[in-house]
Amino acid sequence: MVLPLFDGERLQQIRMHMRRARKDKGEGRDGVRFIVEAELSRLGPLQLDGLVRMPAFDLVVRSREPLAPAMRADILQIFGDALAAAGLKGGVTFTATPDIRPGPFEDRPDAGYGLTV
């Protein structure tokens, strides 16, 4: 799914991919996996890779360069507050890599059936 975003100067796009995650054999829970991608003027490409398996929500924030400590702290605070308000547990991790691969998800035979929107 492509979502429009006006950054104050021009129209940008945010790409979102979703699919239902397979049940984890050990835990037996269904879930949803999503990837949100944006190209930001100051940070460059940014990718949010999330997995929600109630009552847990885990998020990976990927960028080409390491995010500033203050930005990481803000994201951790906002994410933690949102988890607490929703009664969820989970965590957020940060990854800096020069090779951010765009979604959708890996095309593997064992990945299960899903919907890429």
C-alpha cells in the first residue's frame, strides 16, 4: 500500500507491506508482520519492521546511518509509553545498515500464505 505524505514542500510516499504471520509452533499464536518504508530528507531511507503477536509487539527501526542518541531515546520512550497504554509487552531495536532492502517480505516456500497490501 502506498500512502501519501505531504512534508510541507512536496508530496512523498510511504510504503506499507503487511501479512499475517504463521503460528509459532512453540507459542501457538497468530500474528501480523508489517514493514513501513519512507525516504526522509534528512535521514534517508527508514524502515520500520514490526511483528505483533498478542500481547507482544516487537519493532526494528532500520536506517543507513545510526540514529542520534536523543532520537533513539525519544523513540524508545514513545514506543514504551504506547506499549504500556495498550497493555502490551515488547521492545524496539535499532539497526544501521548501508543496504536497506525494500519490502515486501522474503519469498520463501516456508513463509506461509499471506497478503501483501
